Amino acid sequence: MRVLAAMSGGVDSAVAAARAVDAGHDVVGVHLALSRMPGTLRTGSRGCCTVEDSNDAWRACDKLGIPYYVWDFSERFKEDVVQDFIDEYAAGRTPNPCMRCNERIKFAALLEKAIALGFDAVCTGHYAKVVQDGNGNMELHRAADWAKDQSYVLGVLTHEQLRHSMFPLADTPSKAEVRAEAERRGLSVAKKPDSHDICFIPDGDTAGWLAEKIQMSTGDIVDESGAKVGEHPGANAFTVGQRRGLKLGTPAADGKPRFVLEIRPKENKVVVGPQALLAIDEIRGIKLSWAGEPIPQALAGIPAAGLAEPAMSETFDCHAQVRAHGDPVPARARVEMTDDGGGSLRAELLVTLIEPLRGVSPGQTVVLYQGTRVLGQATIDTARSLARPAL
């Protein structure tokens, strides 16, 4: 097969490309330039997509003896990932930029261009697994190393995208083995630190970065009863579950810490309260997509075409995960076709959590699993506790 290896400049993508070469594929390496003004050097493990990363990717390709190219996706990244991040925070939601990058850049724009150029698949260093079922349908599953599993951020991939995706690290039992392999192969990135935090905010100061992009204005911090307990410099800089940086002028009656429970950008208010009120047991998601073919229960009860009125699918058991490194919890879910407010119907995902989760925020992504298989994902529109009234 002709394989396009996405080379981030890290050890995972380098070893993945090496394994693709060993498997006999015709491999070409490509590094995505996601910024017109990248930093010249990384700061430890913070950030990625820098000039240093580009050079590391080139050295890896040179060592492997494969062609190397740099593709400029900076404008697409700026619009589809960075601006989306700003817009979501401006609306009081907490987005996941890695989900958007995988959805719109690495497995939409990149894959689309690769196929147009005659490549059969895109190879990446993600820790996840693509499995073909007995009917020839592609499924996305967790990697062998659950500690490094990245199937959550790949939950946006469609069946067609999975058909052209290659994850050579799927069955690797640990990251230590990947580094050891890189060292045996003489790859200079063998000991390079993993990148973390948001790549376009390498110093990790999300609030400070947003303050330069979103017009902030001071407003009230209120408790769950609506009483003012402090002021904030801008509601958009807060996230649900946040404890630090609240600077409340009025302590809680019981003296215990308070957490952000809700953000109301239209009112420019931040609602705080005790940690117990962060527990969420019902999630409603929009922008639903399936990773592979939907399971039968998710379609049962919903006509395939000509739907003119609301409908809902059967309820199915699953596990729900709302953070890349969060623990999945048992849940029950169903698909509901509801009025979008404009006279049309849209698919929504209703997830009832059997074990409550804390700090769930609109804008995050809920990914559903059955065993190791990723069923699909949705963007969280609302999250609430069934045991308490709305704030």
C-alpha cells in the first residue's frame, strides 16, 4: 500500500512510520505546519508543531530512507481548531481542541489530500486499534496499553476514515517499549519528551491567552442560591469544576472550598457551589457521529428516511468517557431525533450515567464504548444532575 505517515516530530510517529516501512508499504513522511509563526524551540514537553519538531521529523524520515515533505495547513488549523476554541469559550463552553484537530485536520483535510494524491492510508502514532468485523466493517478499539490509549480523541472518525487509517502502535504494550525500539533503530527522538497541554498555548496559560482573544468584562460570582459571593474579570475564562483562582470575598458557611458549577456568558455570571453539586448523571449531546457502523440499537425505532416527527432509538448499555484520560463509567444511552428550533430535526444523544461524573461541562466531548470498541461521540450540550433542580 501507499502510506502517508504523519510525522509530528515525536517518538510515536517516528516508530509508527518505521513499522509501516518494515511491513513493506511504500511510505512517504509529511509534517504538518500548523502555524505561520511557530516557536523556534520547544519548552521541555510543552507545545508541539515547532521548527524543532519539523527538524526532528525530517531526521526520522532521513534515517528511515523515506521521502519527507512539509504541508502548510496553518490557515485550516487557525480556522477549524484555534478559532473554534475561541468561539466555544466565548459561548461559555469548554472545547477539546485535540478532538477538533483529529476530526478536521489529521483525518479530514490530511486524509482527503492523501487520497487525492493516490495514497491508500494515513499512518499516525496514535495508540488505538482498527479492527475489521465479520462483515468487513471497520471498528475503532482501545490500544493494548490503556495508560496510553488515545481512542477517545479519535472517536470522531467515521467508518470511511477508519478504512484509510493505520495505527501501527495499537498492540504495543507500553510507551517504554516504543522508546526502546526507537533507540535500537537509531532514531534521535528516542528520549524526546512527550508533548502536552494545548499545542497553540505552549506556556499553559489558557486564561491569559483567552484574555487577549475574547473581550472580557467584570461580573458577579454567585452561589447556587443566586447570592453574590465575589467578582470575576471575565466569565469566559472559567471552566466547570475549577477551584483555583476564584478569589471569593464571601466564604462558604461550612468553610469548605467552592467550585465553578456553571458559566452563564449571556448574564456574565459564574455560579459556584460545593463539590457535591458537581456530580452529573445525565448528558445530552449534539453533533453526534459514529466511529464505524452504528450498533443496531442506536438505529432501531428511527426511520432511515422521510422522518417528519421526533423519534427515539432503543436504549443501549455502554460506558461513557468525557476526558481523554478520564475513567469510563457505566451508562445507558439512546438517540433522539428532536426539533432543532428551526423546523428541522437533529440527532441528539441522551446519556444517563449509572455512576455520576464530576465537573462535566458543555462543549466537552462524550465518547461511548462497549468493551474496547468505540461506538461514537457527541459534543456535550447540557449536563445535569437528576437529583437537584437546575441552578
